[in-house]
Amino acid sequence: MASTDTTTEAVAKTDDLAGLEAGLDALDSVQVRRTPVREVLGRKVLPPLVAVALVLVVWQVLVWAKITDEYKLPPPAAVWDSLTTMWLEGTLLGVLWTSVSRALLGFVMALAIGTPLGLLVARVRFVRAAIGPILSGLQSLPSVAWVAPAVLWLGLNDSMMYAVILLGAVPSIANGLVSGVDQVPPLFLRAGRTLGANGLRGAWHIVMPAALPGYLAGLKQGWAFSWRSLMAAEIIASSPELGLGLGQLLENGRNNIDMPGIFLAILLILIVGIAIDLLIFSPLERAVLRRRGLLVKS
Amino acid sequence: MATTFAEAEDRVAVSHAARIDHVSKSFAGPTGQQLVLDDISLDVAPGEFVTLLGASGCGKSTLLNLVAGLDRPTVGSIETPGGRPALMFQEHALFPWLTAGKNIELALRLRGVAKNERRGEAERLLELVRLSGAYGKRVHELSGGMRQRVALARALAQDSDLLLMDEPFAALDAITRDVLHDELTRIWRETKLSVLFVTHNVREAVRLAERVVLLSSRPGRIARQWEIGIPHPRRIEDAAVAELSVEITEELRGEIRRHGQH
Ligand SMILES: Nc1ncnc2c1ncn2[C@@H]1O[C@H](COP(=O)(O)OP(=O)(O)OP(=O)(O)O)[C@@H](O)[C@H]1O
Ligand SMILES: [Mg+2]
């Protein structure tokens, strides 16, 4: 052992190093700050509200200017009247629920099929060569195309709706996962291997979490496709047994030449699509990206 | 590190932490097989700190990957009696979906440490690299130097006898690098690990190592070795470090010059 003298000296030196290090860490650390509510309101909430108000104003001005017949361009107030009528009749929530529940259930089924399919395509070379290109090609096929065969195969019922949703959403979800897995940095895979994460353990601990952002982007797109496919199916295939959804509402408006009804249906379809994205997918994606420091604050 | 008596005896019983035995490695290049490493033989003794020094592209990373078992030699064999070595990369390679503490716990888990022991062990390792407060921090919230220290803690979590380091401090500023040199030396002396450290920085090599191995380029061969007898604690600006660095740099330049002559 060293003499007492050199020991104290060594201790002093270690303290010195610790202090230096603490100083460097403090100087170099990133300060994370939460955005105050007022700033969020001013920067995120206000602009879209202004845009919506502006659209309403232009719309009303066009109606006043009588640029076309009123049955072609109803005033905003008429659309509002349709909405309150539906609300008072008690049909509004029912119609919304019919479509939203269908779309969400279809989406969950697409998730259950698309995820394992994506994993297979990403990890098994033969499967990728066999169906990879078809899967990406399917994304550009409009899902309306599936309505006709689905009606003939399955008849006018809910299963036909779900079939159309699945054909629209499964490729998006699977492709999102595939590109997520493809973009996993090789460094993570090598780091995982040196830690002993091979095979299934590597897939579970490294590949899946690393691919999560790509997967979530796929889910987001998958939802958009689910919703669009369902609307296409509901507009084309209407039958009393199917119940009244938003698509049928639109189709009924056309049959009755009820322009306010058509506008209302379009607005509701738009609002539901945006709302689900804003309430579920965007927060999920942002949370994941923020935790990884991938969200750039503008 | 908690070592039982039997284990300690085991470690004494083997004469090397790594044995690289007549190893060659070639890759398929545009002009046929390209020989990158040529007949490398090198032993790292238990507890020894060896730096591999060489010009860019001479095959240092390739050799380290072979020792780590990430790739196989074309000819020859590599033994690491202590099991799979720990490896630290030039980039921190921490997983951004986990906190600093959980990165270390993942290494512990993959090593088979019981669930209820992981947290305490991770905190002990963070304390060892003097980052006690960083357990819950995300990777992006840490500075470059802190990231490399967490990466070091994660490598130590593998509890391997042999630590491989591939230019782990190359991306850091000089002040931070200097501090981490002191840290690494302290940890190496505390843990009695064997270290094989790759760098192209001559002073870093001399500052840290007990033995410096100079690799030539194209193909990589062991050109010369130096035993570094300078006593610890060393500083990068010590006269003895500087003097030896000048000598080794001359030799390294000679190696590089040879390539310009034909
Ligand atoms: N997988 C590979 N396939 C083909 N050639 C490779 C491969 N890996 C490395 N090489 C070649 O081997 C040579 C040595 O590469 P290596 O990365 O080991 O060098 P290095 O000494 O680590 O260089 P640096 O200091 O830049 O990190 C280079 O010429 C490189 O092009
Ligand atoms: Mg390298």
C-alpha cells in the first residue's frame, strides 16, 4: 500500500477530477423546458381557428354574392340547421357511432393482421421477395376498387365493409413496419449483438423498439386508409340492413338533392378523420419521438 | 466487482485475456479479394491495457470486430477465455428508447442478472463512472462525454474480463477527452480489466497503455510494439508521454511514407 501522504494526495486528485467532471456535465447538458399553455394556444390552436373562420367568411360572402344557385351552394347557416335537426332527432350520434365503430374495429383487425405480416416481410427474405413489391403496390390501389368484388363475394353486410377496410389498411401498416425495421441503424444491431441480444431476443429488445417510429407512421397512414376505405364502401354499398353511417348519409343527400345534408356529411367525415388522428395517433407519435429526442422544436 | 475466490483463481489460471493467433482477414473488393489484416498474432494478458495504433483504414476496427465475435477471421483463430468481450464503439450506441439506467439494465438482463438486482447494480455502475444522477435521463439529454460514460458503464455491465474500445473518445472535445482518460485509467486500475483500445491518436495511446502496438497499413501487420513504463498517474502533457509519442509518430509516419514510394 502507498504511504498516508500519497493516499491523501490521490484522494484530493480524485475529488479534483470529480469536480471537473461535474462542471463539464453541467456546462454541456441540454435544458429541457415544457412549452407554457399560453404559447401552445397562441402557436398551435389559434392559427387553425383563424383559417376555419376565414373559410366560413369566404363561403358566406360567396353565398351573398349569389355566384350560383342556392341549392348548389347552401349558406353555412343551412348546414348548421341540418346539424341541429339531426341532433334534435337524436340520429347524429347514432350515425357517427355506426361509422366510427366500424372503422376502429376494422383498424384493430388490420393491426392484428398487418403487424405479423410486416414482421414476416421484414425478416424473412423469401417472403419479402415474394410479396414485398405487391404489398407496396397495393398502397397505391384506391380501396374503392375493392368494393365491387367485396359485395359480390360477401354480400351487402358488415363483413364486406371490414374486408374493404382490411384491404386498404393492412398494406399501410405492414409497409410501415417493414420500412421501420429497414431503417434500424446497423450500429444498434451490432451493439445488441455484443450485449448478447441475438435472434428472438434481438428482435424483441432491439429491432422492435428501434422500428417503433416507422411502425407508428404506418399506423397513422393505416388509420387514414381505414377511414377512406370505409367511406368508399358506405357510399357505394348502401342497404337498409347496413344501418345509417356517414357514407350513407352522404349518399342519401345526393338522392334527395339535399345540398346542406351533403355538406354536413362531408364535414363530419373530415372532422372524424382529423379528430381520431389528433386524439390518438399524433399524441402517440409525438410522445415516442419526444422521448427519443427526435422531435425538433421549431 | 464481486468475484468469488474460485473465479479469481480461474482468472489467474489463464495466461491471456485474448489470444489472436495468426489471423488474416480479407474482404471481397472490386479487384478481387482485398487483404486487410495479414498474419496478426497478439496476446493480451489478464489485466493488461493494450492500445492498437494505426493510420485510418489500416484495419483496426476490423480486428476489434473479429475479437468481439461480430465477424470471423479468414485465416487463424481468436480465443477469449473469459467469454464474450464487451465492446465500446466510437459512437455511444446507447439505445434512445431507453433511459441511461435502463440501457445498463438491458445489458444486465441479457447477461442473466435477476430482476430485483438490476436496479442496484445499474446504479452502482453509474456511480463508478460518476453519473449517479443520470439514471432516469434520456440519451439525448446527456452531453457527449456523459453518453460515452454511460456507454462505458453499459459495457462494464457485461462483466466481461476483456473490454474492447474502438476510438471511444474520438468525437469528444480535448478537455472532455482528457477527463475521460483519467476516468478510464482509474476504472481500469480499480476493476483489473484487460483492455484492448483502438486509436489513431498517438498521445492517447501512450497516455493510456501499458503496451502500444503499431499496425502498418494495407495490409495491416504488426509493425512494432512498445512497452510503456511511465508510472501512473500520467497526464497527456507529461514530458515522458510527449517524448515517446514523438518516437512513435516518426515510426507511424515511416509506415505511411512507405505507401507513397511505389
Ligand atoms: N465489410 C467490409 N467489406 C469490405 N471491405 C471492408 C469491410 N470492412 C472494412 N473494409 C475495408 O477494410 C479496411 C480497414 O477498415 P477498418 O474499418 O478496419 O479500418 P480502421 O483502421 O478502423 O480505420 P478508421 O481509423 O478510419 O476507423 C478499409 O480499407 C475498408 O475499406
Ligand atoms: Mg475504425
